[in-house]
Amino acid sequence: MAAEPKADPIGRLVEALVVRLRRRQIVGSRNVALATAALMQNVVRSMRFNTIEELIDAIRSIGKQLNNANPKEPASGNIVRRIIKLIREEYRAAAAAHLSQSSSMPGTPGPSTPGFATPPSYFNYSPSGGSVPGTPMPRPAPNLSNFVAMRHSRVQFERQGTLLDMSAATSNLFSTPPRVLSSQNHSRQGSICSPTLGEANDMEERERAQFAKQAGKLKPILIQAIDEVIGELETTHEDVARGAKEHIHSGEVILTLGNSRTVEHFLKNAYRERQFSVIVLESAPSFHGQAMAAALASHSIPTLLVPDSSLHAVMPRVTKVIFGAHSVSANGGMFALAGSLACTLAARTHAKPVVVVTGQFKFAPSWNLYHEYDTLDFQGPGPVIGYDHTGGGGGYEGVEVPDPHFDYIRPELVNLYATNDGDHPPSYIYRIIKDVFDDEDLVL
């Protein structure tokens, strides 16, 4: 019987998070990811399930609700997919340990290999049909006094031995050598004691079925795995900033825009060992760049705040462009704050490298060919044209003024992604996504 994902109190927790996502009350991909991971941990802790498939189906159903609540925020779906993969991995590891422990229990018959339990007499066979002792006969040490005697006795022994060999071969012509008898007896005993291959497979299937019904006992392991995901999300900024000094050198001029916590930690950590200056675009109409400039200046970093219209004027003096990402697609493209597309196009015109700093939890398994049109998130045009109808097109009927939250950046406009799991080119993003998610979970 499948478990009900909306049963109390789980249903109330799910509904509360769905409402918050739908109303955009949770701002930031990292905050959305943390809220989703905490909800999944509560689901695993509170839900009763008999098999691991029941738990996975319930988590997938909840993830679909979260994704539908805010389709423009893929962080919730990414966390759900990753948790499902971790649950499968923990279950497989526990099942493998259980099977190996069952097969190694004393008294469990196992297949035997003929030939390895052969008695020592098997290798001590004489032509006369008997077995000779394993210890070799002592021989006198050769010296000059008995050399001639040994030569004559050897010739006589060889003549007598030839006749003995012929008689022994004739008498034992139709008898079975001991080594053949030993091998036959051993094979007959092994076939009686060892189970057949079909019986072994049936035993393994029964053990798997019995272990599958006890999946509820794995709750502590699954909760610990989700704890690791939450810990990784909480330290994303510090993990990304750890490699900042490898990307920024002394004397450089860095251009950034918006107010990204990841970029802020990245620049502050690099300034501990490097001396550089930062140019911040104000990012109108939200003016998030002002908050970024204030945060960097408070850390004694030389910072210059410029309007967006000065982008091409300051670009020749810039040595590197660094900004954050809202989400990263499997093809290497990304969504970033509005104005990022103009910044990357200007950087490409002036041959400036573009480095995107982001957490790996923002990698989404999407290959939509129409990112530039149907995945953009638009907001009200009030900050652009105002509501007083005094200018900017607001006083005319039939004028449409789109105001997107994000820009889509094509993969060829990005040189490198600096993440909490290392640095990757845009062409390698699809491989990371394939390692992090299972193929059957790409569509929730």
C-alpha cells in the first residue's frame, strides 16, 4: 500500500512550503534549497514506509508540488533529485552489506572447487600402484671413495628397474590410479555439499525480498545522509571562496554586478592574499550593486560604483569579469541577474575572461532549446516606467514594457564555472549533472 505524502503532519509542512514558494516569500536559490532539504528530512523522519520505493514515490510527489509552485526556481527540484539518489545509494549499500553478512554466516554451504582439498598422497604416486612416503629417502653424500661403487651399482639398478617397471605397468594396466580416484571422490563430495547456481540465486532473491520489507529501519542512515546535504548547502559560500586566490591575482581590476553572497565571499577571501580593485555596476532598476559596493568597501577593498551605461567605457580597464548565477543548465548555459547578458557580450567584445562563481546545487538537468524565451521570469514594469504616466511610455496605450528578472547567458559566453566542487568548463556541466542525478529522476 503506497504511503500518502500529504498525511498529517507532513501535509501541513508541504502545503506551507508550497505557499511560500508560490508567493515568492523565500528569496535566493540557497534559501530555497535549504528549506527543501529540511522538509525532506522531516518527511523521512515522520513518514511510515515498508519499502524504499514507497519513500521515493512520496518524495518525488512532494518535489513535483514544489517545482510546480515556482517553476522559475529549479533549486527545489535539484535538491529533491539529489536526495532521491542518496536514498538509493544508501539502500543499495545496506542491502549489499546484509547479503554479504548472510552469505558469510557459519553453516552456510558454498560452492567448492575440486582439486584444492586433495590429500598429500595424491601427489606421491608410484608406478607399482602404491603410494610412497612424502619424506624423501636419505642419500649418501658423494665422495671420491664411493664414486666407482656408485657407478657400478647404478648400472645394475637401472637394469633391474626396467624389468620392474614393465611388470608393474602390465599388472596395473586396467586399474585406476589413486590420484584419479581421489579426484573423483572429491568431485562427488563437492557436488553433494555445494548448492547449484539456481539455488544460490533463489537464496539471494529471498534475502533481498526479506531485506526490502525492513527498509524502515534505515531511517537513521537516510536522515544522516540528508544532514550532509544540508551541511554542504550551509558551507557553500566558504567552499566556493576557498579557491579564490587561484583566480584573482594582485593588480587586477575585477568587474561584477548585482549583490551575490557567493561573489562577496569570493572577493573577500581573495583580498586576504591579493591586492586588487573592484568595479561594481549598480544593476538598475533593482540597484543591487549598491549593496555589493557597500559590503566590499566595508572590507577595505578598493571599490568603484558605476552606472550600467558606463559598461563599455570601463571594460578596457577590466582584467576579469566575475558574477554569480541563478541556475545553470546542462548545456553549460546559465540564468543570471538582468544585465549579465550585456556584461558578458561586452567582455567578449573586449576579450575579457568571464568566471561564474556558484554552488553545484544550482546545476539543473534541463536541455530546453528555448531558454531565451519561455524560461525567463518577468516582473512588473513599474521600476522602469513608473505608474504616474508622465513619461517613458507609461502614458501611451498598447505599449508593452517587459522587465525580466534574469538574463539567459549562452555557454560560449562563459569561460569557467568556479564551484564548491572545483572548477569546470561549460562543456563539462552535463557530465557533473549525470553523476549527481539518476536518469529516471530527471523528470519529477
